[in-house]
Amino acid sequence: MSVAPFTEAELQAYVDDRLDAARRAELEAWLAERPEEAERVAAYRRLGDELRELYAPLLVEPVPPSLAAFGPARARWRRVAAVAGWVAVGAALGGLAGWELRETRPEAAATPEVGAAMARRAAVAHATYSPEVRHPVEVGADQEAHLVAWLSKRLGAPLRTPKLEAVGYSLVGGRLLPGDNGPVAHFMYQCNRGTRVTLYVRTEMAGNRETAFRYAREGNVGVFYWVDRKLGYALSSADISKEDLLKVANAVYQQLNP
Amino acid sequence: MNEAQRLVDLIPRLRRYARALAGDRASADDLVQDTLERAWAKLHLYRRGTDLRAWLFTVMHNVHVNKVRAARSTDPLDDEMPELAQRAAQSDALVVRDLDRAIARLPAEQRAVLLLVTLEEMSYEQVARTLGIPIGTVMSRLSRAREKLRSMMTGQAAAAKLKVVK
């Protein structure tokens, strides 16, 4: 049997129509006498045609917008989405002036039921303890370090008491409360006119990484609540306006997320 | 035309190649998205005036290899498949009639070469540059890919190859 005068690479090049005319003619003459090789080459060419045909629709179908949004387009798209989210929050708050849009602010939605349940419990706790004159808290602000260490230990999470003097409130103290899912820390603040706000902090918010502020109203108690990492926060008051309560909530958030 | 616009213009080709490379539509579009993000981040490494398409396909190739590696794919990546390994392909020939599935069954490295040559109609030199392999490897992978595909689609035993004359 004679040695074929063509390499396999040349045969592949012939399939792809990349041989020069002279070499192509030689190869075709050679193939004419070898039906088996000719059939193999023809099969390769048919498969190539079928392959191009199979995937051709992808060249003409519209590109999904999500794919066309990359690089600066994607960054722009994300900013727009973030601002849209904040516009929604702003609208929910009722056209508040001076509200600062912070991109680092949480966006993802928490499970609404968990948040709403927390807001209800926080409102009840506020209604229960804030009218107390003689025993509003278990541990007073004069033992703040002990209070924070104690509640941090019970909740199994490092807690901090935000400093709210800048918005007119100072710490009265705190207490431990039973929650849906374990111990809850409850901090009370008071302004110089005697108006009280309470901060309810619960753990076990895993899965609800971060949320924007939400507002709920239970009876005469207004509550702003949000989730940050594993902790859920609810700030309640019965005596101040929603706008003023939001200022305090914003201060709390910024203190806890410097 | 700036690079961003040229990238956008190449998206349909990227999608076509990704679809054939990755198999299903969702992972193909994931691949395209990751490729575009990476290409955009690395655009300063692209040298103006050179072949943007080849550069982009190189980026996609690298992204794909990393994804496959991360997913611990069972793709046979060995280029030098022993002849016995073809028995599986032959016995599957009755099942694998569908070209799409047959392509998915090709070893990943052979598949990439076949698709760049057939779909993108890149020159063998461009394929070698895009995949970062010698041109001789391009030719041997192309040959194996076609023969494997043919045997899967026809159920025929691999035909005797031409002897190589150097």
C-alpha cells in the first residue's frame, strides 16, 4: 500500500477550504480514487454546515439587556437601581428633606413577616416599659459598661449602645426581654422633656442580611425597623413624629455602622 | 468606534460560541456575562490595533476553563485519548443522534478548537493564539474532534486515518 501524499492537517485544511488552488486540485484528484476518504471528508463538511446552521439563530436573536449592560453601563444600571430603591424609601417616609442617599445602605429585602413580627413585639415592649416611672429599666445608664456586657453575653452578639445626644436623647438604661427566638436587648432613651424612645435588638436574623428602614405603626406606637447582618433593630416611640423618629433611627444606624 | 461598542457588537458571536461550548443557554449567558465583565476590567491589557475578537475569545476561554475547573467537571480533558475510549462514543452512537448533544460529548479542548474553526472561521494561527496552544495541537485536536463527532453521528467505527507524511 502506498503512502498517502497528503497529511491529515492538509485534509483538515481542505475541509475548511484553506488549501491553495494547486494543492486542492491534487487532493481532489487523489480523493477521486479513494471513495472511503472522500466520504470521510464529505461527512466533515456536512457536519460543519449542520453545526453552523444549529447555532446560527444566536447570531440574529436580540441580546438580552442584562448582557449588554456591562462595565460602565452596568455600574450606571446599578446606581439607577440603588437610587430607585431609595426614592421608594423616601416616598414611604413621606418626602423628607435632607435625607442622605447612602449607597452602602442595605437594599435587600428581609422576610417581611419576620420584620413585621419584630416591629409588633418592639411596639408592645415600648408600650409596656416606656410609661414606667420607677422601674423603666433593669440596669441604668450609670452602669452602661455592665449593661452592654451583660446583654451582649445573653444575646451572644457584641452589642453597642448608640450615643444619641446629637439628636437630643440620652440613655436611660436597658433590660433583657424574651423574644420570638431567644433573648432580646431593650434600650431606653429619653429627651430632656421626658419623651422616650426604645431600641429593641434581637438576634437570629440570619438569612435576612440587610434591609432598608421600614416603618410600622401599632396603635399609637410608631416603629422604624431594619436588619443589619444578623441583628434586627426596631426603634419605637409613641410621642414623637415619624420624621423625628426617623432622625433618631438614622442616628442609631450611623452610630452602629460608622 | 470605541472598544466598548466593539465589545457590544461581538456579543452575538460570543453567545453563539458560549452556547456551543457550555451546552445550555443559561450557563452560556453566564459565561458571556462573566467574559464581558472580565474583558471590561482587563481592557487596558488589550493592545489597540490587534484582533479584538481573538483577544475576547481568549478571555472567554480562560473564564470557561476556570469555571469548568471550579465545577470539577467530568469533561474528559485528556487530549491524548486512548483508542479504547472511543468505544463509549461508538456504543452511544445509537443514542446520540442529536448534534448538539454530540458536541457536548466532545472533550472540552477538542470542542473549543472545532468551534473556533467552524463557527468563528478563525485561521488555525488565530485559534492557536486564542487558546495558547501550538498550531500542531490545533490540527490534531481538530482532526480528533471531527472524527469523534462523525463516529457519534453515524455510529461508524473511526475510519482509518491517513498516514502522516512529514
